[in-house]
Amino acid sequence: MHLEIWPQVIIQGMESDIGGYALKNGEGTHINFRGTKIVVKASGERSEGAYTLLEMTHQPNVGPALHIHPKAPEEYYVLKGEYSIRYGEKTVIAKAGDFIFIPKGMSHNYQSGPEGGKVLVISPAGLERYFAGVADVLKERLITGELEQEIAGKYGQEFLDGLKHWGQ
């Protein structure tokens, strides 16, 4: 199967040059990913390939399958609610104000608590394109596991235990 290159996620309300910018609460590019509301605060392109900054608001009891990011670390800063975050052999219950650092290549996943939650995620640069790509497919049809894994791999994410995630 041939994978299309998904379009760059354009941050709304910003000029095209690479310079400083400010976003107010709720501003950024919005992605609806399986009911999770994602606001892209800094895309991989805007950070000149350093990282992606996402604000994610989760419904109760959802999260990704076990996965790795082979080229960059990932960090979580919990803003609201509670998350069970597994990294390597450890699992922590993270609440508002808690921070978790996951080195590149370490297996991890998380699940929002019974009341959902909100978290800032510093992800590998370009990961916003995985979320946008999958969300675009889902607007038109169900996505196959093969296609989702292909999109994930293109943007720095490898699933380790299939796609048992996001409430599926």
C-alpha cells in the first residue's frame, strides 16, 4: 500500500515566517482524533524539527496502544484529571501538576481516568501529522490497522501490541 504524505498541519492565526508567536487559550490548530480534542500549539515545522507541543483533552478511560518513539523522547504534563501512564516496567498515576519523561525508544502508553483529563504532550517533531492523517481518513471511512500503523511509522510512532486503543 502506498502512503500519501499528509499535509503539514498549519497553526491557525500565525504568520508564515519562523518567528515568535503567542497563542491564547484554545488557539492553535484543532484536530478531533477519535473524540480526543487535540490543539497543536507548536508543530514540528514551527519548532524547526525539534518537537511538537500538543494540548490533548481526553474523554474518560481512553488512550493509545503500547508504542515507542524510536527517534525522540516524549513528555507529559498533566493539566487536569488523572492518567495511568505506563513507561518501561513502571506505571504511575499522574494528576494535575505531575510530569513524566519517557526516553526515546522506551515502550509506553497511558489511559485517562474515569473523568477524562487534559495533558500537555511534548512529542517527536511531526507527530501532529499522524493525528491529522488518521483523523482525515476517519472523516471519510473506517481506517484499517495496516494503514494506521503505516501513518504512525511515517511520523515517528511504532505500535507494539496492535491497535487496542482509543476506546476501540
